[in-house]
Amino acid sequence: MTTAHVSHVIMLANSWKTMSEVRRTEIRRWLAMNGVRNRDVPIDTAVSIEERPDGSWAIRYTSLVLDDTGRVMTDPADPDLIWQRERLTPLTIDPPVHWYQT
């Protein structure tokens, strides 16, 4: 038996451009409290939380790939692009309910 995948969008891709500074600051603080380094998250990425098969919750986001010195790396498959990876980080602090988008 499979269970339904549950996901809640916290921030749509490219919404940083139209979001208030207050909201951007709230999201940055929440990400940091959950162990996500804000400098690693591109501003044009979506952020969501999702239920995992074991019943735990995780934050799904795209992260920049950095080298050992902290510089953004180019994508080995296409050197004209910045290298990015999808990441899951355990959700330790829930977002405020009013952030949920359906």
C-alpha cells in the first residue's frame, strides 16, 4: 500500500522578486534555523516542505554547489551554467501556517 505524497509550497520559484523584504527576512531566518545556509540557496528557487515515507518532514530546495573555498562551481555538464543540486534537509522548526501556499 502506498501513501499519498504530502507537500506544501513555502516559496515559489522567482517569488523573491515580488516578495516583501519582511517576508524574505522571515524565510531566510527560518531556513537558517533549520540548518540551511542562505548563501547556498539561489533566489530563483522554490522552497517546499514535504512528508517523507517514514513520516518525518523535510525541506526541499535547490542549492548552489560550492568548491572547497566557497566559490560557486560551474556545471560539469554545461560550463555556461551554475552547478545546482536539489537538496532535502530535515525540518526541525515548522514554518508559520500562513506561509503555506496551495
